[in-house]
Amino acid sequence: ARRGATALDAPSSTCQPRPPSSTRQRQSTTGPLYTSKKNDRARMEKSWEHMMGEDWREFRAHLVAREHVEEDIAMSGSNISNNSKKNGKQQQSSTPKEVGKLISGAISSMFSKGDASKKEEAGDTAMATQAKQKEDLVNIFEGYAIGGATEFSKIEVSSSCSDPFMDDEQCHIIYDEPDVKLDKHRWAHPLFHVEPGSILVANEKLGGVFHQTVVLIIDHNENTGSTGMVINRPFPGNLIKTASDTESNIDLSLKMAFSKAPVAYGGPVMQDQFSTLHGFGEVMGSKKVCPGVFVGGSSQLMQEVRRNNLHPTEVLFVKGHAAWVPGQLTREIEKGVWYIAAASADLILRYAGAPVSKDDNPSDLWADILSCMGEKFENIAVAHSGRGDDRMLP
């Protein structure tokens, strides 16, 4: 034996054979150090995606906002054109009535003013000529009418796009500085189709447990059906209280680690089951619903809480969920039960620790999202809001 060695010392490589390579590999990919590295990488990837602006939903929201601006401009131009036509008709309709007065007034002025009138007309003509000369002088130095150029003349370039796979218009959309500013914290717009990560905003006429709810779509398939969770019905207590007061099968270790975590009603299906909604990252056992929004992975999140990398209030425990058989959700949307929308990650994670700004209505997510969706939906929010999110039944 080595001098000074004890029974607690690690044995040398000559005393004990090394485990097989398959065992070593299995240990290296299942141990706590490996999983913590995976969790760190997941969080880093989410942060990089946010910093680099790689949220394709934000890009789509930019395009939708630009379309709205262009529609407003086109509408304004149409109104101006209609007003000018209307004024022109009014002038034409009034002209015949005034013809007699104009002729008689002109004849009387010709005979009454005489030479004085001629002098005034000559003076007016001279002043008009001088003004026209000044205007021409200004225009000529701006390049108008020089060498056949007009105010619309420009130097044509074959292509200003350095990307060989795009035309000029596509380059402008992708690379130009956006002319419409998008609040990355607070945006929402209507959609014409359901997709994972989209939200269903309840029609103002819908009653029952889904009255004024916001449902996050987790999975959607026309052949297998759809699942989602209500995200704006917080329970009054935290996880330790809710799990103790109601029927649930939540693990005791999770209950203790996330004792202060918020809890929300997720839907009428499987009320004894809890899901987790968070923005930490795509850890092992979780699913990325859309950029910045994840569900599941509670065991890995518990490790991050113990490592002080995650606060319990940054995870929303959702009790139960909503489900639709194939074709059911499509029929409900066709009947007007739901408004389909895309929304920012911060709006979706309102009750999962996302920041709240001064423009937000922190207690009414239903009205907040409708207000972001445009004038028609904003009017609905103003007319029907007031109950707020902090309630269980209509």
C-alpha cells in the first residue's frame, strides 16, 4: 500500500480496472454536470437568438405593420381624391348660376374703370412675370430642365443588391432599416391560420370557462387535432398552496423547489396534470413552441432553480389544458368563436415573469392583446374589458 494512504483515498489505476467505454460514455451523458452544461447551452442559444434578432415572427410583424401603414396612406390619398372631385362638382354646378352676374360685372367694370383698370392689369402682369422668373431661377439650380432632366430623373443602377439570390425589392425588405418601428416587447397582429405558438383570443360573446381567455396553441395538426393552454387565468395562490388545495399528482421535490411559482388554469382537460410555461430555453424534456417561448422540462428547470440560475416566479405552472379533435378547432374559428393572432413572447409570458411596461395593462391580457391587434380589435377591447384576468368563472 502507498505510504500515508487511507481507505477513503481513490484507488490507483493499477489496483482496479477501468469501466468499459460504453459505461463511461453513458455516465458522461447522464450525469448532473452534463445536464447542467446542456441547460447552460439552451439558455445561451435563446439569448443569442434574441440578441441577433432571429425571431422570424418579429420579421413577419414588421411586414404586417408596414402593410397597415401603406393601407392608411392609400386610404388617405383616396379620401383626398374623392374630396377634390366633390369640390370640382360643386364648382361646376355653381358656375351656370353665376354666369349672368360674372358677365354683367365684367362689362360694368370695363366701362367704369377705363385707363386705371388697364394700369392695374399691367402692374399685376409685371409682378406675375417677376415671380415666374424667380421660380424658374430656383428650379434651374435644383437641376430641373437642365439637359432634358426633370424632377423625377435619377441615375439608374443595374442592381444595388449584393445578394445574387434576391432582387432589389427583396433586398430592401431584408436589409434596409425598417421604416416602421416595432415594439419587441409589445406587439400582436391577426393571423389567418393556426400554427404552434399562435394564440386564440376568445370572441367577446363567448361564455363559460373560456370567457375572455387567451389560449396558447402548443400543437396543431388537421389529422391528429390540437392542444393548447389558457395563459391568462392565474390562481390566487402560488404552487405550494394550489397543489395542496386541489387534486394534483405533482412531485414533492418540484413542489418544494417551485413553492413560490405562479399557477394558472390551463383548461378543462386533465385537471390533475401540471405543465410548465417559461422563457428559460429549450432544456432537456422541453419543447420550443415559438421563439422565446418553451413548455416542459420541469426536472431540468428545478436544477437551474437550485443553481440560482432561474427564479421560481419565472416559470408558470399551468393546471390542465385545452384539446380539440381533428376539425373541431377549424369549425369553431369559422363560427367566429376565436380570433387568431401572433403575439410577442413577453405578452405570452405575462404570468411567467416577463417584464411589464407602462403601456401594458398588467391585469387584463385579453384586452391588452386585442389593443395591439389594430383598430377593430381595440374597439372590442374598450367596449368589453373590465373583468380582468384574476377570476376563475365569468
